[in-house]
Amino acid sequence: MKLTSPISAAFRVGLFSFIIVGMVSLVFHATKDKIADNERQALLDSLQSVLNPESYDNDLANDVIQLQAYTIYRARKSGTPVAAILTSTTSHGYNGNIRLLLGITMEGKISGVRVLMHKETPGLGDKIEIKKTNWISSFKHKSLSDMSTRQWAVKQDGGIFDQFTGATITPRAIVNEVKKTGLFFQQNQQIIFQ
Amino acid sequence: MTNNTHIIITNGLWQNNQALVALLGLCPLLAVSNTVINSLGLGIATTLTLILSNGLVSSLRGYILAEIRLPLFVLMIAGIVTIIELLMNAWFYELYKTLGIFIPLIVTNCAIIGRAEVFASKNRIMPSLLDGLAMGLGFSFALLLLGAIREVVGAGTLFSQADLLFGEAAKSWQIDVLHDYSGMLLALLPPGAFIALGLLIAAKNVFAIKE
């Protein structure tokens, strides 16, 4: 094997990098708009999964504010606030952060909860996904006033929410986070819809 | 079928199976093989990456200097995986949402750089593409076996959540192999993956000795 000079080797690495980075950026630019479109559609879909789209008539995805750690989408009908959708994150799961989407109507009822992202144990903690079980639907129609009672807990802690065999930490984290987010909404309703 | 083609195929599927003999790519193999469907998803994505990277490395092999071949392989593989991820994100969004987490894992699969080094950098394009396909199928075969063992022992089912890959109609594909089975957590967690893989390798060796 004949030796190559370091300069010519470096030149070749540079040339290859240039070509490959060029290929990746070409594909990136070609797919950028389509990906943004997909993500916007996915956001709309997930917003509609926690709040009936017939209950509001504004451009929900763009009527958004940031308050403390929460991103809040405000739903209005003919200008009157009807509900809010909050995203929140808890780190009390079994592994990493769990991101939630929580819809609450102005009457103080939960219109739906969904898990947006998590890294819980497959086959155990991932039953919080609506794709796997409908556990997350057990929050629907619950009232904010239920949250202050001792019933707002998993069964093992004396509450009303099921836990999963072999995984209590994950549902407990979500039950607590929904409560925290719900109470936050209750206390800040005025500010949110200012 | 020429003798050469035959050797490439049996090597990829059996004699030099990347997962069971070369023991390459164990990181994604152990991480994702907890259900048959997850295994299938990673198997398809890995096979595609192997074919493309073998093809690219082979077609550029005249320009790759021996001293700098490894950084160049890494560059090419990372580029290919990123491009596959972007294309899937744009045009197969539903599939991307379920397979998306596996795609970056493929970069950690040393079987891909292994084939680039051992085969594609020394052979012409057609044999290299075939080698990528055979190695990919062999790897997928081991993944599927591992996924099936872990899913049956861990949860008592097969093909659960098939709808993630095949759409709503596949929801009914789930087979309850063991009825009223309370599950065995160990099989679903990483230690179960190591134990099951160990048993598979042992079984492969028993067959190999008999031959």
C-alpha cells in the first residue's frame, strides 16, 4: 500500500464531506415544507383529540401564548373563550420526561388528555398511549373540583385511577401532572384569556 | 445462480449472520426487539440502509484512500441515514412517527460500517448491493426471532400493535398465544434481551456443529 500525503488525504475528506453535506442539504430543502406541513397537521390532529373541533371556531393552532412552563392554545367561539389546551411536562415518570396535552373547558371540565411524548418502558408504562390502551381517557369529563379531593390518585394511593401491573410510577406521574396543570389553569384563567 | 452469488446469500443469511455470528449491531438489536412489529420495523430500515450504503461505498471505492476510509464510511452512512429519515418524515409521516425512533439507532449498527469495510470497498456494485440485501435479511431474521421470543414470553402475544406499521386494518392481527397470561417483565426489559440472544446464539452454534 503506497502512503498518501496528509494534505491530499485531508483534501479528499473535505471533498467527500462537501458532497455528502450537499446531498443532505438538498434533501433537507426539498422536504422542509412538506415536513413543516405534516407537523402542523399533526399538531392540529392532536389538539382535536383533546377538544371537540365543533366547540370552537377560531384558528386554534395560532391562538397561542406561553405562560410559565406551559404552552397554551386558546379556543373561542364567536370571540368568547370556551376552552384552553395546555401542554405540560413532568419528569416524575419512570424514565425521562413525559409531555402531556390537556384540554379544559371554561366550565372546569377536562375535555381530554393525551400523551405527546414519553420514554416509559415498552409493554408496561407505555399503556398511557391512546394507541395501546384507553387508560388516558379516564380523565375525560372529570371536573377540576375533583382534583382537590383525595380521590385524585391512582388506586394504590387510595384514589380512583387504575395503575398498570408492574408500573405504578408512570400513571401516578400523569395523574399528579394533570392535577397540577388543572389547578394552574384554574388560578390563571383570567390571565390566559386577557 | 453463480457460485459467488450463492456464497454471498448463504453468508448473509446464515454462515456469517451479522447478529448471531458476527455479533454486530447489538445495540439496536437488543433495544428494539421487544415485539415482533418493532423488530420488523427496524429490520426493514436496517436492510434499506445496508443496501444503500453498500451501493454508495462500492461505487465510490476508487476514490477512497485506505488511510481515510473509516471517516469516509462514517460520513457516507450518516448522510444516508439522515436522508432516509428526512424522506420518510416528508412522505411517510405515519410510518415515520412509529419507526422514527429506530432510524437514528441504525447509525449505531456496526454491521453497516462492517460490510462497507469488509465487502463493499473491495467489490463491484452488483455483488455489494446483493451483500447488503442478504446481510440485511439475515439481521432482520435474527431480530424477528428475538422479537417473537420476547413478545411471547413477556406478554403472551404475537403481532400486537401491527397497526403501527400496517394501518388500522391490522389491529386484529394480534394473536394471544398464551391466554390469561400475566406477563413476564424480565423478557421485555434489557436483561431479557441478552438472555434470549444468548439462547439464540447457542441454538445457532448447535446447528453449525451438526453441519
